[in-house]
Amino acid sequence: LYVPTTSGLARLWSSPGWRPKEKPLLQMRTTSIGDTRIWPVSSRRLVRKLRGPEALSTIRPSPMNRLSKDPVALFEAARDGHRLALARLMSIIERGAKEARTLGAHTFSQVGRAHTVGMTGAPGSGKSTLTAALAAVVRAIDERMAILAIDPSSPFTGGAILGDRVRMQDHVTDEGIYIRSMATRGHLGGLSLATPQAVRVLDALGWPWILVETVGVGQIEVDIARAADTTVVVVNPGWGDAVQANKAGLMEIADIFVINKSDRKGADDTRRDIQQMLELSSLGDWEPPIVMTVGTEGEGAQELWATIGEHRSHLEQSGELSLRRHDRIKAELLKILTQSFEARAQTVLQGPRRVELQEKLDRGEIDPYAAADLLLEMDTSD
């Protein structure tokens, strides 16, 4: 057996007839960004298995590891079509911290071309199946679409199955479709905290259509209306009566209504209830259309796609698209400020006066509002 040394191969013991063979590594197409070379996928998968002394003398690090801490380089690699780089970008966004802020600053001025569609509705309404059918229509006309599938996190373990993509297996290997599952991580409202920045990065990377599928929501989880340009609300036959249709919340955010599983009994009654609700509402220039679909069969998916296109044209021509995006940035700024203040409050609560104020609270000498004012005054003076 031979092992590599500074002077060549040293023989530890020999085997009759065996000699080390020199074989070139598999040639791979690479992309260069500055001084960094990027492989399409991990070199560990592409380089053949080596035997004998070659296995001891050859170092095979994954080239993408060199980019894992550089979000800007990862962004440029993802722009060139490297899916591994895009996956790592999404992971950076979900983790947050300094790298996510660097990425946000780099991409903020490059957005505004993509149209974001929000798909929301109650659990079991068929959102994932309908999303898969819509993706098939998009690919049939040679358009590209990125899909962010938000899955609920367990309130007990914090884990998430991330199972929405199971219903989208037909599109997993399609280069024109990108699917990313994201966990809510305890955030209410139907979205993940990282969703807005993930949408922004996909927009900056040139994806023309971005579809965000929320978790199953109730009547008040309506965050998707602030994150999407077009909001699609999915309901099923037998979901409720006319009173349910008139309840505030989820029904008020719809730009398009979809009655999925419309081959079931009660679909016409559901359509009538929604139509009656719309007639009693102040709708403005756009009256939300009602589209009948059967997601498992793909029925109605083409009509839904055409309706989404009509709504996009209406937003652009009326100027409402710019207003919605202005309100979206404003809401995101408010959320960032709120998070910053919460983090600052936690720091103040760890200060030296916390124990003294807590004792006064316990004795009833001051009330919580007075304690909060004192803590804020101390923070301002510091």
C-alpha cells in the first residue's frame, strides 16, 4: 500500500502486481464569480469514488461551502441558475441575523418586476392541489413560477412536516418551477416571518411569478393580503351558509374567489352565497370573480390563470398596484420597528433595576404602567 508524502509515494507494504494508477478527475462545467469557482452541484456527487492512494491524496471539499457565508456571492450564483445556491439563500433568510440583512440590502433596489399571488383558505380546501394544477398551466405557456408553501409548525415540538410539496411532485424536477417549503415557526397570520424577504429575493432573481400558499387559515389570519398583489381565497361546497359568507376577515381580502372541489354537492349554493355577499359589499372598481375548479382533475385551472392575469392588468392600469406595494413596504417597516422595540425591551428588562421594580410591583407600590415608564426613562438616559 502506498501513501502520499512530500517526496512522492511511500510504500508501507506491497501487494503482488499492484501499482498506483493516475486517473484524472471527472471534468465539470464551472462558473466563476471573482476568484471563486462554483460547481452546479456538490463536487462530492460528481467526482467518482477514488481507490488506493488517490483516496488518501485527493481532497474533495464541496465548492459551495466556500460561498455559504457570503450571501451576495450566493445571490449571484443563484442568478446564474444554481439551485443549490438558491436553496442556501432561502435558508439564510429563514435564519435571519446579519447575513439576511446583508442580502436584503443587496436585493431591495432590484425588485418590482414579479407579480405575487397569494393562495389562502381553510385547511383541507385543496390549496396545494390547486397550486400544482395552476403550475401545470403556467408551464404549458412556457412561463416560470416560484412557489413558497408555508406549513404550520407544531406548538409543542416546533417541528413542521413541510408536506405541501408532496402534492407538487410532478414539478419538482422542472427547471421552470421552484418550490420552497417554509415553516411558520409559531408566527400567526398564515405566513412565515421570512416570507416577505423570500418573495423579494425571488423577485430580484428574475422569477416573473411568485405564488405564496398559506397555511390553512380561519376568519382573521389575513396577512397574505399585505404580502401579495393578487389574493385568491379558496373555499369548498358546504363551507357555510349566507351568514358565514358575510363574516368579516378572510372573505374581505379576496381579489378572486375559487370554489374548489366544485364537483361536490352544494357548489351552486356556495356560489350563490358568495355572490349575495358581494352584492352587499362596497367593491370599488374590481368585483372579485368566482371561479369553479376541481384541483385533482385540473378543471378550471386555465380559467383561474386567465382571471389572475385580468386582475394584474386591472391593478397596473388603475395604479392600485403601486398603492398596494407602498402599503406593503409601510407595513413591513412597522413590523421591523416593532421587533426592534421588543428586542430592546427584553434588554431593558435584564437591567440592574429590574429586580427592584419587580419587588415594588409585587408589593403593589407601583403599577405595571409606572414600572414601564421608569424602565423607558432609564433606557433613554443610558
